Amino acid sequence: MTILELHRQGLSISAIAARLNMDRKTIRKPGSSTGNYDEMQFMNTQTSTAEDRITVRDAVIDPMRRLGIQKLFGNPGSTELPMLRDFPSDFQYVLGLREAVVVGMADGYAQATGNAA
């Protein structure tokens, strides 16, 4: 029985988790930003190996490529620097000195070009 079927029977998230022997925090609530009533899912609770894991850099850059985003506006701090090392040549990084300025640049670019930034 799927999570969605159990939810349609009127069971709460806690009851669904108990019935499926899962942690209730791993079940996405209907209507949340990650799903709706027709798309109830549960998060992957399996542990992964080092080969299966992707880096934050890949998790950011790969979707940007798929969406056709070519410009990245930013004001990086020390935590973002590893992501920017060997920055891919198919992207242009536009550096701003203040966060508010970067937001304005990205917004202006998006409005002027119709592309996400």
C-alpha cells in the first residue's frame, strides 16, 4: 500500500509512518513545497556510499545547466569558495561587492533578458 493510498484513507502522517515502520520525518506532507496530494512521496532513507553521493557544487551546477542558466551573480563568502574553484567555463560569474547590489544585478539581468540568473 502506498503512502498516498494510506493518506486518502484519512490516516495522519504519524499513522502512515507507524504503519510503514518509517520515521514520520521522512514522509513529505501533502501540499508542502516538495509535493501535493497527488504526489506524496517519502524521502530516500537509504544510506549511500561515497560513489553515490554528489557534491554541493554538482547539485547546484547540474540543474543550472539543465535550466539553461549561464550567468551566476554572487557575493561569495568563505563557505562558497570551494564551489567556485575551477568554475566551469560555460558559466559567467558576476561578482558584486554587496549582497543587495548582487540581487539588483541579477534582477535587472533577468528582467532585461527574460533569462533566470
